[in-house]
Amino acid sequence: MSGTQDRVDRGSGVPLYRQVAAVLRERIENGVFRPGERIPTEYELCDEFGVSRISIRQALSELVYEGLLSRRQGSGTYVQPELGLSARTIKVVVTEDPWVSPLEEAVASFNRDHPSAPLHLHVELLGRPQLRRNILAAVGRGEAPDLALVDWPWVIEFADLHFLHALEDLDAKWVDEFRKDLFPVFTGEEHAPLFGIQPEANVSVLWYRRDWLRKKGVTPPSTWQELVDACIRLQRTANPSIVFCGGTIAGETATYQLLPFLWAAGARLLRDQDVGLGERAIVALQFLVDLVHVHHVAPAEVAYFPWDQPAKMFAEGQVPFAVGGSYEKPLIQQLAGWDEETFEQRVGYMPIPAPAGSTPTTLTGGMAFVVFRQSLHPRQAFEVVKRIASPVIMRAFCSRSGRCPTRVSAAKSLHPVDDRFSREIAKLLDNACPRPGIAEYSKVSEQFQRMVENAITQRLTSRQAVDRAREIIRIIIS
């Protein structure tokens, strides 16, 4: 065995095959293995690294997949002759296809600045429902990607589990400049480490059919009573009149949509390091229950809706109102077949209505890029993130997707006509609230979803559902 074996750390969270792959990749990049040259055999590599042949095969397969090596039947494994220059592959997991374009733009920008050490991009698309579970499983196997796009509340959870790099450790000066350019709601606690970069923002909204309301002479509702009255007036046009996600099947989307109803009533999930669910939470929950069982304007099936069901029903013309998120605009347009002009004519959006005497409210959310500690190329991965979060790429992405930049400079540069929707969403950020920033958030959120589901399905009364959620959440955060 050679001295290379001590570079394979069996106590590390990184699998042996990935460590072997990293060493071989470094040799290729440094010219130890030259383009077109045959590398040592699997048996020779097993002897050198002191690992099994399975680990060597996995390492070689990874480098073949990255395009650094090629296998020749009966001859061996060779460095690709056309490379010549060092190349690293950045593995990224994102939730939807629109994120691929800014990633490609960011990598192209990096490669223009570093022609002698280009990056390759490997992107995996995972739907929102599977994302958190699959990332946790990958980290458990020691196979986390270099980068992932995750829902912002998960960032604190993953950081608390020591999954993530503190980004100040990778480039403190850039992080400081980035923070100074953010809308206040996204800056976080002063002096707290930053573990994720959120390029775009969205808010929870009440979607409404502007054309239907105009035809019936109905004003967009700002209070709960006005919402009920409008739903009843429009039931002849559509029955039911309003839809939302009301249970655990929708996951975090249910919390995103319905937490503002609690806030509007003056309730909080958490308050001063304790559970904030009390009488006002019961009032808010009962209002949602009454939409289903008293006013009969929402279907009982909302308790079992998947995350995208309300937006689909709204786009298909089944309902005049849907609780959702501003990020659903492209989905609504695609399903309805509306261009920008038609969308503006037919669709309105507003903060979530509130009880009389209270102010309509909204929740702000978004996805954040994180760099995993298991990343083989953390600094290069963060270079990609920095470029995605640049005002130019951020503005272009938000302009295409109808989302709002988190950077003030990028938001100010939005076109007053072409980017009207994004500019309107930016105005809502001043009064928007984020979700609780605690490591146990996902478990707390799940209990909120169960609380709503239990009440809407009438397995429990609103008071019983709130009492049960309060006790379980208290145990979780204690």
C-alpha cells in the first residue's frame, strides 16, 4: 500500500468510494493522470487505497458519469482525451425545472472567469413532497449533493444538525455585502451565521377571479365576513367557491397557506419561546371549519388536497377563490393557457383577509441554496450560488418566473410594465412575516397541519384540536 491510503478516512461521514473518487479526480486535474492515459487497474487501486473492489468500482463509475473517465472493454479505464483541463462536477438538487436555467447561467459565468478550471453541472429534480425526505436520506448515506435548493425553514434545521457550511466561512465579505442588500424580512438575526442564500421571495395570497367578481359587482374581500359573503354570492358561478390545503397530505403548503389566518386573528404558533396557540387560534381555526361545514363554500375534501390542488382548480375555472402562493402564477397561466395580458384581466391577488378591525396579512417564503459539509467542492459550489444570487441573474430569473428578488437592488431594477407582478409582490414584503425560525420547525409545522385536518374532518372540535396541538408542540420545543 502507498501513502495515499491515509487520505481515506474511515471515520468520515463521506463514503469511501467518494473519497477515492476525490483523490482520482484531483490526480486528473493536476495532470498526474494525463488525457488519454490508462489509469491503474481496479486491483491496483484496491491495494493502494485499502478498500474493497466495490468501492473502487463505485468511484470509477462516478468519474465515468462525470465525463472524466471512459471504460474500454478488455483494455481498462482511461482519462478522457478531450479534457486536457481540470474539471469538477457540481451536483445540485432542485425542486423544479425553472431553476436549471439560472444554474446553467451561473456555471457559464464561472467558466468564463476560470477557463483553466471549468465546472460541470449535474442537476437532479425532486418534487417538493419528496425533497426533504430524500435529502435527509442522502446525508445519512454520506451522499449529499454539493448544493440543494430547500425550503427556507429547513435551513435552520439542517444547520442545527451540522449538515451545512456556514457561508461566512466560504466568503465572509460577499455574505456581508449580500445581507446589506436584502429586504429586512430576510436579513435574519444580527451576527448570526448565514447558512442559506435565498434568491427569490414569494408570499401567500388569496387568488380571485377578477372578471367573475366584476360581473357580479363583488368587491375583493379584505375581511372574513366579506370573504364569506363573496363566496356565497359567487356560488352560482362555481360550487364550491373557495379552496385551500387543509391537511397533512399537502405538507408544508398547508402551513404556508393557512398560518396567516392565525396571524390575522392575533394568534401565533410560537410566542416568546413558548406555544402561542390559545383562544385566538381557536377563533381562526373555527373560521376555516365554518367555511366547510357552516357556510358550505369550501369542500370537505380540502383536508386531503395535495399541495397543488387549489391552484389547479382555480386555473381550470372551478372556483373563484383559492388560497395559495405567488409562486403559483406560472402554473396557473400554464394550465389556463393565459398570456400576461389575459392573466392581468382575469386574475387578482391580495393578502389573506382578516377579522373585522384587523389587517390582512401574508406569509413570505422562498427556497434557499445551501452548501453541504459533505460537498467535495464547497468553495466552487458557493461560487455558483453567488452568481445565481447576483442582481443580474436574480432579476432575470424572477422576471421569467413571476417571483420577487430578495435583493433590494434587483427588485428596483424590475421593469415597471413587463415585471408588474413581481413589483406588486415586492410591495407586500414590507408587511409580510416569515415562519418561525427554529430547528424543530418541521415538526411544529406538521402539528399545525394535523390541527387543521383534525378540525376540518371533525375528528376533534376546534378547541380540542388546538389544545392537542399546543401540548404536542410544547413537548417538541422543550
